Amino acid sequence: MYAVIKTGGKQYRVPSGEKVKVEQLAADVGSQITIDTVLMVADGDKVSIGKPLVKGAKVEATIVNHGRGDKVRVFKMRRRKQSSKTQGHRQNFTEIQVDSISA
């Protein structure tokens, strides 16, 4: 069983019982969260697609930890101007453990 949820402006396919890294959530480690923005729920051949959300569906999850992703290098260069600029960025994330999916 899996669901497609929307959090942090992105959509994630979350199978039941697995860990998923999502955009940073404002909650403590070990706390339970409920995600109500469920776009689709699939259980074998039975698929429920929302318009835009599935009514009554929710995903229960536990926050495992917070962290930062790998560094992304941004390099900009203006040709023939001897001008270049290097920047780095590390995106924050929250790792969640999906406990249950209810339709």
C-alpha cells in the first residue's frame, strides 16, 4: 500500500512502513504527525485518485530526524570578463517513518 502526498510544495510517493526524506517540517524528533494532503491512495489494484485531494484519507508518520543534504555547488562565469562566482547550498530535510495510510 502506498500514497502520494503533498508537503513542502513537492509531491512524494510514500509506501507504508518506509522512511522518506521530505522538506523540513517544524516538529520535534519522535513526534507523531498527520498529513492530510493526500493526492492518491493505492492498495493493490484498488486506486483512489483525488480531485484534487482524496476525501478522508490521511497518512500517519513519525519524525525520525532532521538533517541537511549534500552540498550543491553553483558556479557562474561571465566569459571574456574575468569574472566568476562560486556558491554552495545545503538543503534542510526531515526524515519521516510512515506508520499507517488510511483511506
